[in-house]
Amino acid sequence: MTMIMDGRSFKLPYAFLTLFVLVHLRLALGGFIPAGVGDANNISCPEGERQALLEFKKGISDPYGRLSSWGSEEEKKNCCNWQGIHCSNQTGHVLQLYFYLLGGMISPSLLELPYSTYLDLSYNDFNGSHIPEFIGSLSTLEHLDLSWSNFSGPIPHQLGKLSRLKYLHLGLNDLTNSENLEWLSHMSSIEDLELSLTNLSGANDWLEVVSSLPNLKTLKMSACNLPLMSLSSFSQFNHSKSFTSLESLRLHNNEINDIPKFFGDICTLRELGLAGNNLNGQVIEHINNLFGCAKDSLEVLELGRNQLWGSLPDFAMFPSLKEIELPSNKLNGTMPKTIGNLHNLEHLDVSLNYLQDVISEAHFSNLSKLLSLDLSGNSLTLEFDFNWVPPFQLEGLHLRSCKLGPRFPNWIRTQRNITILDISNAQISDTVPAEWFANLPPNLVSLNISNNQIHGQLPNVSTMSWREPAFDLSANRLEGPLPLFSRNVSYLNHSKNRFSGPLSPLCKINDRRLGLGFLDLSDNLLSEQLPNCFMNWPNLLILNLANNNFSGEVPSSFGFLSMLQTLSLHNNTFSGDFPNSLKNCSYLRVMDLGNNRFSGKIPAWIAEDLPQLIVLILRSNKFSGSIPWDTCKLKYLRILDLSLNDFSGIIPQCLNNLTAMAYKAYSSTNLFEGSYMGSIIGHNYWYIGDYVDSAMVAWKGREYNFGKNLGFLKIINLSSNNLTGKLPTEITSLLELVVLNVSKNNLIGEIPQTIGQLKQLESFDMSWNQFSGEIPSSMSELQFLSHLDLSFNNLSGKIPSGTQLQGFDATCFTGNRALCGPPLTQKCPGEVTPNQTLPTDNGSTEDDKDNRDEFEKWFCVGAGIGFAIGFWGICSSLILKRSWRHAYFLLLDNMKDWLYVTMAVNKARFWRMFQRQG
């Protein structure tokens, strides 16, 4: 998911989205939490412990029935058979508890389980409550996992009393530790510590504490706002006895700007993760800090999302490497062939860099253990022999924007274990590999071949995967009818192709457990009426059918799309009234029904039942009636386009209630829940892809397709209707309005004097109405205004002076007979031109006439004298010498036009000079 949020507000929504994903994965697996030892071994839990668990259940909310096996009935009496409980197979005492998908409060009755060693309450929702302090009294605990459970507040220092604890995971909540980590120093047995997403900005002792834990093997402290002075000053410590057992260290997203040299002295270190920090400089300089004993043991190196540059190092110096993660840096140069010598390499990711190279079989000839490869977003060309068979069987392959074509890579067909395949924008211009599509790898869950030139007709597509597969085939030249897909497909993007025929083949996708969540069929040649099968997709988030030839009414089964957030039916030939079935789509945020044949009135329920609307586009239909005043209740609305319809009546005066257009607090590129614009996570738990909402928007007199910048716009377009009355003054309260278009209506009255308040206005069109009065002087203050049309109204008076309005073409003001002043040529009454002198008395006209007569008299005298001298001086010479005569008349013939023009210009110049002197 692409979030445009800062700091912690970014992390938590994403964390709980992932919680939702993982929980549903567990549900898809049927719930893998086993019951414990029970009647099969004639073991029964003690009555006191059973009562303690029942008391625990009373405080728990269980929406999914995970504790349905718990009860006081005779058949449920043995708590060792309860879900999430594991007992000793000798004594029956409760040893382990693990639950998920629960909520509510944690009861202190857990203290009555004196033999419990294992408590896992991860992946629950405890609604922001604090971690109970009494957990610190569960002295027998060795394993405590409270991660991903929506806890908040401080970490209770009582946890420090759990001296037997080996495993502590508190991460991915909203916890803080404002003072220090002194409580942690008492946990000498701790081996695995996870505190990610805990705010440790005040814990200056964090490094000293964690480095002194003698048995610590795994440390995860990502996104903790760690005080970095601890790292820079660690050389002062005697760290020869620190981190003596550490094997895995992950400090992602902490603004670390250098790899401390002492990391290279941690001889047990196998995994180092510093992704998402501020590492800057040549990558080789940072890696040099690992040249201690750690270089021989290092297996995982994660340095992605930093500012590293330079060439890739010779990774052969780290012979044990299994995973190299360097995405989203500024690396350049070539791909070293020595990577092929890393026999243990399983994962290689150098995506989103500036590498340039031709990749051959030699780079991968010895990588028989390779499982995932990501070279996306580089200038790499893969040139393999057509019959090459790789030594590996990949599970993940990402080659977006690498050059693979023009033929479809034959070696990819050999990868039968592949689960995720992305070869989008790879310059492939081959026919559809029909045989491969008909027999896709059995575990494939995500296929992206978009933005190529693959052509031909698709066969029916299916996979054997129990997971919900995703297919992005957009922006190719695929044609023919829509193929059949597996019933459990969750993401389908066929946009920008040449598919034809009806949508009905997709009705076979009918797995409602998670189901289809994303469907984009825009920009194809699809036709006929929509089938009434949308009840098969109750979890659909995105539905885009724009720019096809669909017709008929919207089917009633749209009413089952209760999760829908984006709906685009733009540019088809749908007809009928506004679809009543949309009443149930209460999460709808973007609705584009433009360029169709819908008719009737906008229903009054639109504001009450679709309160989340941000974009409402109904342009170019046959809607009629008045604009409902309830429309003003859509407080999140940013784009309202009702143009090119048959609306009548007045413009509602309550438009000032569209507060998203009024205040900067709502201004953002984001559309969904105020957190992002356009980019979402597809409703697929295996394929994460970006989707950008787009819409055709009338902008400065033309239509443009806005995508990523759609969220910047605040638009009201009511043009080309039959609206009457005045332009409400209240509309000038929408201070963030960017476009206002009320042209081609029957509006009257004056332009509101407060129009100058719309400081963000870039386009203003009120042409072809009956507006009257003067143009408000405040309009000259609209400094961002770049498109203006006030033509063909009844405006009068002088156009306000100011650089903005005078800079527009005169056509912006034409058709207003009483309007005057620049840029119009029509002068206002009493206006003085720069070269004109106002008359001072009644005799001024006669003075001008006398001056002109005197000028002409002296001009004629001068011309006569000049003619006489010229004629006799030249003619006498021509009579006496023949060669001169010929040359002279030739010159005269060439110069006659020039002399004529020169004399005419000089005459006018002399007249103006004489007039000024007079």
C-alpha cells in the first residue's frame, strides 16, 4: 500500500492491515491452532485451571467463534481439549495458551495457571488498551508474544521480573518507553527480542542494555526512533564481551547513517538488516565495516531503501551469503559475475537502482539454490540461449522494466515452482504462449505481464493453487472473448487490451470466502449488458469498466457490492435511472458514471447512503430535475461534475458545506480515508499492486485524464445545463476551489463581489449566461488564474486593471456590449489614449486645420526645389554621357519602389513632428 502519511501514522494502519491479511490466511488454512492433550490419553486439566480459563473467556470478545470449544457443559469439561490450550501429557496442567482473532480485556485469572510457560496473544485486537501489569507476575513464562495486538501506552516495567523468559515479542503495537530499558537488563535468559514500532526515542541506554544480554540471539528493533548517539559512542564501551551470542540484528527504519565498525566484530552475526535508514555514500565503504570476523559468518545482508551509490561490491568476500537485499538505492555499474560463485545464495534483490548490463547464463550458472530474483527497475538486458535450462527453481521472479523480448522467455516455462512472476514492461512483442497459460505452474498466485506487446487470444486460465491468484495482463494487445479463470481469482486487470464480447465468462469466479477484490476491464471492446452475477463478488473494492461498449441498465446485483470503493462506468452506453442498487455501497469514494445515457433525477439518498464520496462525476448524461440540496452534505466531496445534462432550477446555496473544498486540512493528493490518493493494496493477500484512480476532467476548456494528480483538484462543474437564478455568494467560501465552471446555463445577477476569496482558483468559466453588472475588482487578485471565460453575458463597465485580467485574450470578454477597457479594444467613456490630447477650447479644431495647411505648403515648396535641382543636375549629365544614361535608368528602375515607400513614410513622420511642435 502506498501511504502518504508521516511517522507513526504510516506504520500502524499498515500493521493492522497486515494483521487482517495474516489472520485471513490462518482462516484460509482452516485454523492451525491445535487443541491440546485430552481424553485420548485420559488426561484432564485441574478444575481450578479450567475455571480460570472460563473466567478469562468472560472478558474476551470472540467474533469468529475461536473459543466455541470452551464451555462448562459435560462434553466440554476437559479444558485440555479446548482450542488454543495445550496441557502436559503427564499431569494435565495447562502449559501453553495461544489465541488470535480475539478482543476485549485480558483477565488476571491467568495468574491461576501456575505451570504455564507459553502465552501467545499475537494477532488480536485489544483496542489500544495497555499491556496488563500482572503479566509480569506469570513467573513461569518462557515465551511471551503480544505483537500485532493493538496495545498502546508504556511497556510495564513489571515485565522485567520474568527472569525465565527466553522469547519476548512486543512489536508492531503502539507502545512507548519514555525513560529507559533498565527493566530489560534483568532478563538474562532472553534469546529472542522483538520491539519493532515501539517508540524508544527516550531510551538512551538501549544499546548498552541489549548488548549486555548474554544469551541474546535475535534482536529486532525496527522503526523505534532509536537515539543514534548510542551507536556513535559505542566504541567507548568494552564491547569485547557484548553481543557474544547475537546471530540476527535488524534495525530497519531508524535513520542510521553508517554501519558501525563493531558490527564486524560480532563473530556470531549471521543476519544484518539496516534497510530504510540514511546510509549514504559508496556501498563498498559501508560494507568495509563488516570486514571483521562477521564476513565469514554473514548470511543475510539487508541494506535496501538507503542512499547508497557506486558499483556493486565483490560479494565473493562473504562466502556464506544466502540473501542480498539492496533495492531502492542509487547503485550503478554492472552486475558482477562473481555473484554466480555464491553457491548458497537463495535471495537476490537489487531492484530500483541504476544498474546497466547484459545478463547472461554465466551470472547464474552456479546458483542452484536460488529461490527469488528481483532485478526490476534497472537498465538490464537478459540474453539467454533460447533453450537454456536454469540450475534453479525459483519461487519469486521480478524482472519489471528489464529487457527480455522480443520473444517470450522460454526459460521461464521451466520454472514450475514459481509463485510470483512479474515480467511487466519487458519489451516482449510475442504471441500469447497459449500452452503455458493453459498449464500454469501449480503454485502461481501472482502473474504480471502488463505493458508489453503480447498479442493473440488467451486460452482459459486456471491454477491449482488453493490461494487466491492475481492476474495483471493490462496494456497489451490481447483480443477475443474474455477467458475463463479459476473460481478463486482475487485480482484481475485486463485493461488497455482488445477484449470483446460480454463480461459473463467472469461470472465463474464465485469463491465468496475471500473472493474477487479488484476488477479492471477498462479500455477494451467489451459489449452487451452486464450479467446479473455481481453477488459473487461481495468483497470487490475496485470496479472499472470505463471506455467499453456496455449497454443497458446497471444490474440489481450491484447492491451486493457493499465493500466497493471505486466505481467507473465512464464512456459506455448504460441507460436507465440512477442505479438504486448503489444505495448499499456505503464505502464508495470514487463514482464516475460520465458519458453514458443515464436519465432521471439524482436521488436524495445519495448523501445519506454514500457519505464517503470524494469524486462524483455524472457529466454527459440525460439527468434532469434540480440539483438535490442533500448533495451539500457530502463533506468529503472534492470533485462534483454535473455538466452536459438537463438539470434545472437554482444552484443550491448550501454548497459552502462541501468542506473538503473549503479547508486546507482536507487538501491532499490522497483520496482514501485521507491517507492516500489512488494507490491501494489490491484485495488480494498475495499480490500487492498499485491502482491509481483516474477520471476525465474538464480542465481549462478541454478534457484531460487525471490520474495521480486527481486528488489535488477541487472542482465544481455545472456547465451546459438549464440552471437559473444567481450564482450563490456562498460558493466563494470554498477557499480551496481550483475549477469553477457554470457556463452555458441561464444564470442571472452579478458576479459575487467576494469572488476574489478563491485564491486557489485556476480556471473560471461563466460564459454564455445572462450575468450583468460590473466585474468585481477583487478578481484582479486571483494570481493563479490561468483560464478565464466571461464571454457572452451582459456584463458592463470597465474591466478591473491588474496584470491577471489584462493578460487574457480579448475573446474571454467578448459578447458583453457594455464592457470596455483592455484587453478589449473598446474604450471606456472618458478614457484617454496615450497619443491623444484632450481639446482645451472650441478653437482647437481650427488650429489643427491651420497647422496641417502650413505643413502641406512648406512640404510642397521643399519638394519643388528638390525636384528642380535633381532633374537638371541629373539630366544634363545623362545628355552628355551615354553609358551614364543607361546605368542611371537601370538604377532608377530598381529603386522606384523603395523611393515611393520612403517618401510616404517620411511624409507621415514630418506631419507628426510638426503637429507636436504646434
